[in-house]
Amino acid sequence: MAEDINKLIENFKQSKTVKALDNYLSEMSMMEILGVDRDENAHSNFLAWLFGNEVTGKEACRLLLKSINKEVSSPILVKKVIREYFIQHDNQKGRIDIMIEYNEGETGKRIIIENKVLSTEHNKQTELYYKVFEKEAATTSFVFLTMSGAETECDKFKIISYQDLLDKVLIPLTTKISDIYTLLRIADYIKALGIRYSQDEVMAVDPCFRGLLTSLNNEFSDLYNPEMWKRDDETLKRLIEFWNSSTCEGMEVRDILRPAIKALSALNMTKTTEDTKGTTYQYKVKESEIVIGGKNALFKWFVEQYISKHHDANIEALQLSFPAFLHRKNNSIRDTKLTNNHIVINFPKNRYSEIDKKRIYICQTGWDGPAMMSRLIKYVKENIPDFKDIEILEIPEFLQKK
């Protein structure tokens, strides 16, 4: 078993598939550069442009209607696309994300789109929107667009996911138009829907990424199969070391696998995080090892170990040592207690001169856990000599206990 794992790890580190995956994950769309790639309004703005401009409008609307099983028997002419259309019914007010008014032949029709990105329906929005246009329901299509195809309050709305939008509208649309500038804009938007190093929320997986994921899964699925990680203590330790290592190109293994596993889960090509999280495996650690869960717990451990090492440490000294992570919330804090967000650090009465833990296993928690913990670890190892020789290894999310 150990020899097989070692060979698989070596192949992974030399793999052309992994290199191609790194290149894909490194690319950034314009929306990502601007920091709006998971901003609901930014996506609604793009879609309003897509359905409203002369080059793509007619075909994009036809494809959208086809995706919700609406037959289009006559040519389409888009008359108007409205962003944030305000409505009122009785005492209820609302704002429709996108409303498309178009003619199908001689008949005037509309499409109402409620868009959700990292959010859910509230205040029974879809029921309100349907009530407003109920008398015109025969000529109105209601669409509920979300990242995962989530359910809606009103069953008159057709549910589609961003993956549906990609597969049934955006990609077919690129085969129907020839304007190079429009094609470049759509290609860049498709890139924004994917998962990247800078963004770990999957909206949709494009064919290029899907192909890389299929190759990765065919070649290396054992390296992130939770069952493999539970074989024996030695195998677990080897795989955790692998998770925390670099490839021959200097890429961090966990940085490549974390978004890949999320995308594989979204495509149901591997077990989901929910299925695999909470393994009953018991981590066997030596006296010189410790398991820490979450960035706050890790920060607290760093500070308390620092206090143990430096007998004259006080709040001011700690603020100088951890300037990016530590601050006093108010001037009433006493010199025996320190707070940072939700942590309280007490200055111990008995201080020890040695930091005796030599290897730390950390468990990432929270959506910002990986980035924050990496920044904290990088800072303390580079700037505080006491922690320079401590080995810090991350336990993958899919092995963490609930």
C-alpha cells in the first residue's frame, strides 16, 4: 500500500494534467479582477446586456426559452430589457432583477428572471412577482436562476442553475454568432462562472475544466478518496504530508486539489463535502504533535505559546509582534487579557520557557479559513523566530469532524 501511494504521489507531482489544471485555475476573468465575480448585480448586469444587445439578444432569448421547455414558433424581436423593474401589489413592494419584453411574431411577451448568487429567496418574492403578472401569465415566462438550481416559493417559476445557463444558453450561443468582440466577452464571462484560486465557489463548470477534472479523477482519485485516508496511520500521515507539499512546478498541492474537489463534487463526480465530512477516523498524534481546529484557535495557540516563551510579554509587545492580526477593541482592556474577534487570551500565571509542540495539524473552518490561516502561518514563520522550525500541516476539509 505504501509503495502504491508513494508512486501515485510522485506521478501527481509530475503530471501534465495537474500542470494544465494549475494554468486553468490561475487565469482570472475581468469580473474577478474587479472583485465582482460573485456579485449578484454584476451577473444580472451581464445577463441584461446579453439578452438586450443586437448581436446576441434574439438567439439568447430563444435558447433561454428552449431551456425551460417553451416552444418558440415565430421569429423573436427583443424590444426592451429592464434591470430592477419595480413592482407593487397591495402593500407589498418588490424589484424584479431582469425583465425582457419581446415580440414572438406579432405577439408581445415577456420573461421575468429572478437571479440569486450566494443568496436565497426572501419575503416570498416569486409569489409576489407572479401575482403582479398573473393576468398576463399566458404570455409571461417566469425564471428562477440560482447557482445550484434551488427551489422557489412559487411553482409557476421555472428553475434553472448557472450550469444550465452555461450548457443550454451560453455555449450554444457562441456557435451562432461570429462577432469576435462579443465572443470574447462571453468567453470571459464563462471564465468568471468557474472556480479559480481566487474564488472557491462553483457557479458552473465549463467543458475545458470538465475535461481536466475527468482526467484528474481518472488518474488520481485515490489521493483524495476519504476511504484511502483511513487505511492506517502511516498512510494517513503520508497523505497529509502530500496534501501540504508542492509539485515539481512549485505549486501547492492543496491549492490545486481544494477547488478541483469542490468542482468534482458539484458535478457529482466524487463524494460531496457533506457526504465525506465527519469521518470517524481518530487522529493518532505523538506527544510533540497537536491538532488545532480553526483560524481563531490557531491564532490563540500562537499567542499563548509566544507569551510562554517571552516572560516580559505584554499587550503592547504582542501588538508589535502580531500587528496584522491583533488589536485592542477599546482602552478598557486590562493588561492580563487580550481580545481578537471572538477569542479571549489570558496571560498565564505560570510561564514556560520552551515551545514544546513541534508538529501541528490544523483543520480549516469557515469560508475564509484557508486564506486566513495561510496568511497567519506565513506571517509567524517569516517574522517570529520562535515558530520558524515548527512544522504545520493541514488536514483536508473532507476529513474533518462535524
